[in-house]
Amino acid sequence: NAGVTQTPKFQVLKTGQSMTLQCAQDMNHEYMSWYRQDPGMGLRLIHYSVGAGITDQGEVPNGYNVSRSTTEDFPLRLLSAAPSQTSVYFCASSFSGGRETQYFGPGTRLLVL
Amino acid sequence: EDQVTQSPEALRLQEGESSSLNCSYTVSGLRGLFWYRQDPGKGPEFLFTLYSAGEEKEKERLKATLTKKESFLHITAPKPEDSATYLCAVRPISSGSARQLTFGSGTQLTVLP
């Protein structure tokens, strides 16, 4: 199993540009989520999905869109990048159920100029 | 408000010098407490899940314990390869389908040869 994979590893954007961060998992996990990690703030939940076709907002959803057309993939879209979105983005997945553990991908480092 | 505080922020140990990392938490109800290891430029790597006070988990030189207000990660006879940032996270019962993890800011551990 490859686990949770993310692409690209690093991206530079100009303010106002759009892009999609890719996330895929091969563990047949129902639950997938996106976090951002900023210095001194810990990881914060952006959006999550409990299954194909079902998504919802997390703690910091503004400026981001998600969709879940398959169990395996959960892309994160930045509609109009802003410098405040400079961060490291992590995708995570887990089984559904009571005491599931979330497994994280390697991250995408994003710089918005 | 759910809160996780990790201490110390940074810890430097000599190889073989045992110590403990602390994770204090405040949640309305705990569904699970998670420990992750994060190496520079990588995603968080799952270590342990603890569910109830008194529970302990071990893996090689690491042992995690849980009380009603805090968790400790004990490192016995550490080696340089144990150097990393250790993250603590809680999943409150109130997180519902979001399964949102509330993370601490981490303890950066450096083990000197």
C-alpha cells in the first residue's frame, strides 16, 4: 500500500492564481480530510469528507473548495490564492467507526507571493 | 473550548538520557488522544492512540500514558534517530462526523550522540 499520497510536494503561486492540491489513498478509507500547518498554531482542519459525494467544512474553510467523486481521491482547490494561504497542507484518511486513527500524507508546501 | 498544550517546546537530550514529554488537554469529553512523530519536511507519522485514563501503550523506546487531564510520552534511552517533533492531538466527543483533531504545537526533541 502506498498509503496517503499528495502532489505536488512544493508549489509557488502568485496572488489570485488558482490551483488544485491532489490527495489519494489506497486503503479504502471512507473518511478523508485536509489540514493546514502553520508555525506555532498546530494543524487545523480545512474540509473533510465522510464518503464519496459527501463533504463538509472544518475550522478554517474560507478560500478552499473540495469535492469527493471517488473513495480514493479528495482534491483541495484554492480558488484565488492569497498570501495568507502560504502554509503546509496535509491530507489525512481513516476508516469510519468509533475509534479510528487518521493517517497523514507527506504534505504539500505552498508559497503564495 | 478544546485545548492542547505540549511542554516543553524543545528538549535536548544526550543519547541514553531518558525523559518525558507532556501533553495537557482540556476537552468536554475525550474520544481519543493521539501521538504522532513528525520529521522535518514530512507528514505526521502515527505512534499511539489512547482512549481512557490509565491506559498505556509501548513501542520500542517509547511509552505513552494517559490520565484524565494529561498524557506523557516517555522516551527510554533515546537514540539520535529519535530526534523529531512529537505531536499530541485529541479528538473530542463533540467533534462528531468532522472527527476534528485538536493538535498541540509539538515538542521538538533533539538527541545528541
